[in-house]
Amino acid sequence: MERENQILEILPELLESEQAIGFIDTLVKQWETEDFEEIMKYVRGLLGIMEPGKTTADLFVSLWDLFGDREAIISGDKRFTFREFKERVFKLANGLKDLGVKSKDRVAIMLYNSNEYAEAMVASWFIGCVTPLVNWHFRGEELAMMLNRRKPVALVVDEEFLERIHQIKDEVKSIRYYIVVGEKIPEGMIPYEDLIRNSSGEMPKGHFVLGINPYSGGTTGVPKSIASFDALEYLLEGKGKVPHGASLQEFLRYAIMFEAAHFYFGGAQFKMKGLFPGPLYHGTPLYLFGTAFMIFGCSFVMMKKYDPEQVLRLIEKEKISCIHCAPVHLQRILALPDEVKKKYDLSSMQSIVSAAAPCPVEVKKKTNELFTQQGAKKPVFHEYYSAMEFMSPITVLRPEDYLEKPKRIESVGKNHRGGDVTIFDEEGKVCPPNEVGLVHVRSIGTVSLRYPGTEELLKESVRIIDGKEWYNDALFGYLDEDNFLYLVGRQKEMIIVGGVNIFPNEIEIIILKHPKVLDVAVISFPEKDLGEIPAAIVQLKEGEEMSKEELTEHCKKNGLYGFKIPKIIEFIEELPKTPHGKTLKRELEARYWKEVERRG
């Protein structure tokens, strides 16, 4: 009871914050109820103050009963209500238990976006299992390494990935149960639908754990397993201690901020119906699923594979009001022919939220132009800065922000909306407004961060300053006088030209202003006297042609000078990217630095 009493003492002050008020306003809008007692009962539950005899599982089940026949998931030509979703989750959970899967086991998931993905995650949590979420682009040694790091006892896998699984099956000794989604089920493996069909629909007995276990993007190294379930377990069940020196009050403040992001995305103003264009194993759609679906009861359309025109088609058909996506998704929509873009009614769209990588300013502006031209009532572009380790959006950019001050559209949002950002210099001193330094973050994710299987890697990112632990995201940026965050580049991507620091992002922003350019990556190129110089690897829009001289002149006219003008320009058919939309710059640089010793 000590923890509960502490929370009750802290709660009144916390509930006065902008984030808490916004969270409750969002609940009112999404739940379509103004029953304050019901809302506060649920808020208390989220903060770990359960009714006697109640569990976290009861909390979610009561919500699904409340939502009832409200549509939950649209997956291809299949549609499920929350009542149907609950029934399938219970049956799958009991089926897993009947196989022999136990609490604290791990159930890995390697599926396309689908109703099965959502069911497999939640069913595993109901029997106390953590769910490592496997990037379905991986194969061979990399795939085996990811699975072996977490040692799952079961793998829920799409039939399309079975060939890859067969290639590594002998290397992954921990998996005893292969559960296959599809029609072609190899001998010794279990049909997913049979497991549901033949199992009890009663609520599973056992300890519920919100066992979200994603991997980092891995653009600068091997993907790391992230124990997001630690913070969530402490929040919901009060298990263990508040890690990494955070006070209970600070942790609960971050917990409220974790849920409040949807208020800044407009959740208190319109009924959310979402679309998942990106893979569910990635942080952006995963955050949306864990909050907007699980807590607010929003309906979602699952997109199996990304197709830009299909996004527009689904917005019109399903009356989608919100999307969380990566900048590359928007770039591919904008690159569609005008006659295609003008075919669709986009008037239902209220909020497009971009994350995963910094979004070029021209893409932000053109996204607003397209959607307002096709019926949206106001600018729709939102953005946030985060990383898989943070668990929640940290800064958030809203249309209101850049309509008030147009310069802010260049930022990634305002500080303290979902977590805390501080800019420190190399000595650990706080940088004043508008001074570039290293971006450090503190959030619900960082105060409990672990990398299971690679714990030693955490030391590379954690920094203790004035007795408080901060996560160093290895980004250069600055906060302006209004506390908006501007990112200027990654520490590992900075190009040092004869002792002068060059941030690739600054050059990329200028090049992307050219109407013929679809995408660009500015990377380091070896140079005998200066050590390295910037090179621009450019992807033109389909059907366009451009000379190096034309691009150089464009850079000069738009304010680049000296070493910032790329001396090396290469045109490429398509830039290599991760599934999350981040450009693989190291892959591009490797061609030039293969036999050259890098300085610094």
C-alpha cells in the first residue's frame, strides 16, 4: 500500500499539468463519454492503483467490453469488432498455454501488419509472455542472431517467410513451436487458425504483462533488443523499483506524458481512425497501437505492404483521420503523378504524424498543400522526435506552432510535451538557446532502459550529468528561445573538412528544395589534403534529368558556400533505406572508404 499512498499524494499535482488535462480530454473524445468517475477510475488503473482483486488484464478487458461492437481492426477484407478481437485473443492465449507456453517465456512475432499481428502480441501478454518483434526484412545470420538473443520458445510467422526460417532453423535451438499464418503449413508446424478454432474462449488465467520488446533500428550497428516491458510493468503492476535513479513523481510525470502525445496530435478534437503504413515492429506504429488502440479504442486499418496510391485509396474509402508514418512514406505519395493524387477525396484527414527520421521542410509544406487541396479543412502535418529507446514522442510539432511562427516548421517540435530534452556541450554544460550541442533525453523509456543480451552497449549512450542520468542520442541540435528543438545532424555523420565541422543535414535541406530532386544523402568522401569532404548522392524524381553543374549552381543560389558545396555529386536510381525510412549512409560511404584509412 505504500506505493499506492505515495501515488495518491502525488496525483493531484500531476493532474494539473497540460499533459494530464489533455490526456483526459482525449479520453473523453475517444471514449465518447463524459463520465468523469469512469475516466478517473481508468486513469488510476494506468498509474498502478488497481481496485482490490483487479489486474491489468481486467483493465483492458473492461475497455474492450465498453467498446463492444465498435470496429477494432480492418485487415485486408477482414473486419473485427473489439468484442471479436477479445474472443480471438482469449482463444489464442489459451491455445498457446495448451501447447506448453508458460509465463515468462518469449513468443517472437514475424508477421506483416495484420489482425494476426495484433492478436499474437496481446494474447502472449495475457499469459505473461514478452514478445520480441522481428524485422521481417532480416534473413540468414542476422535473423538467427536476433532470435538467439531473446531465445523465444514460440515463433508466430507468416507463410511467406518460411523459406528464411528453414534456412536458420537448426541454429535457433530455443524455438519449440512454429505457429504459421497462412494456408501452406509444413509438417511439424501449427496452423494459426486451428489454434484459435480449437481453444477455449474463456479469459486466460495468469499474470498479464505488457510485454512489448522491439529492436532498435540498427543503422549504426547491430539492432539492440529493448526492454520496454520493464517501465510498463512497473507502471501497471508496481513490480520492482523505479530504475536509474528516477523519483516516483518523475516517473509518473513521464507516464502521463507518454499518453499525452495524442492530445498534441489532435486527439481531443476529432475521432481517431488510423492507418498503419509502416511495419508494426517499428516504434512509430507500435506506439500508436499501444496507446490509441489499446487505451483509446481507436479503429485501425492494417496495411500489409506499403503502396503510396493505396494509402490515398484507403483514406478515401475508410475515412481515415490520422496516420503515423516516416518521411519516406510522404515522399512517395508526393512523387505520384498529379492525375493520381487528384483522384482521391482526402477530406477526412486531420493529422499526419511524421517520425523515424527528420522530415525535409519541403515535404512538410507539400504534404499540407496536397491534403488541403484534396479536401482537408486545415494543415495536417505533425511531427515528433523520438527513438525506440524513449518509448514515447519527446518533442511534438503541431500546425498551430508553425502557423504562429513559420520558422518553427524547420523544427521537430516543442520540448517537454512527451519527455525532456537538454542540449549539453562536450563538458556537460547546458547550452544556451540557439547554440548547437549534443541532444540528451530523459523519458519513461530512458529511466528504465535495458538492452537484454547486450547490456554493455548501454554504457555507450548513458551519460551522468550533475548526478542525473541522460540518454545521449548522438545528435547535434539546439533549442530556440521558445524551446523548440532543431536537429542539425548525427554525431557519427558529421564531416570534418580540414578542421571545419560540416553537418550533412544543412546541405540536404538546400538540395531537396530543387524541384527535380526526390531524395538526397550527403556523406563523407575521402580527400587527400582535407581528410574528407561532403559528397551528395542524389535520387531524382522519375523522368527527370540534371547535370552536376545545375545542382552546384542551385546550391550556391540558395546560400551554400565554401566546403558546404558538394564537390562530389552522384546521381543514383534509388537511395538504400531501412524499412523505417532511414537512409543507409554507411552503406553508401563504404564504397568510397573501402581502402582508405579514416581520420578521427
